[in-house]
Amino acid sequence: MSDILSKFLGVILAFILLAGAPITIHTLSSDLTMKRGVMNEMTNFIDKVTDTGKIADVELADFYLASSSYGVAMDVEIKRYVRVINPDGAGGTYTTYTRSDNISSWNQGDIIQVTVKAIDWSSSQRITWQLLRITQPKFETTLAGMVR
């Protein structure tokens, strides 16, 4: 009886090692490629805004589409912080930043902040949960730049 049980356990372990591990490694590799691609899209978008100082609706739609084109649906949030120079009591000035809802045109010194969050689970997150019961965090990153 114990001979059958050990053979059954051996077959299950062989399947996990021969099929589960390569699949997990492949999906983790593609997940890292997805993260790198989304961060490249974010960097290119921020560079475009900081160089030109404006965003067209077509560029915004292209960025939304490009950020979700790597396999996982992404939620994109773009924030604009407007530079405000205020006088202090001693005859000098100090700079503060206030949030603005207008993201179509930018002034020199404004800050763009782009946050991208994954809406759904990636394939590597699902497979590592099914095989190993490990929960990986969803993709979420924020990059910022100052308009020149």
C-alpha cells in the first residue's frame, strides 16, 4: 500500500518539477518584460510632456492604449502640479505646488506625475498562486518629471 502511495507522490512531484517550474519561470520572465515595457512607455510619455509642454488628445489616447498593450489591463492616472511662486514676509519668495485638473497645456516648472496600476492579475501571479500559493503584489508604479 505504501508503495502505491509513494509512486503516486513521485508522479505528482515529477509533474510539478518538469512542467510547473518551467511554466512559472516563463510567465515570470514575461511579467518582467511587461513591467519594463510599461515603464518605458511611461518614461517616453513624461519626456514628451516635459519637452513640449502640452498633451494632445491623440497622444493621451496612444499612451492609454500603449500602457495596456503588454498583456495586463492598466489604470493610468496623470496628475499636474502647477508651480506657484509666493512672496514671503522677508521680501523673498518661496515655491509651492498645487494640483490642477487641466492636463492639456503645461507651464515651465510644472510637475507631471504618472501612476500606472494593474487592474487584473497577470499570468505569472495566477500561476504562482495556483502552484505555490504565493500572492505577488499587482503592478503599480509612479514616475514624475518637471516641464522644462
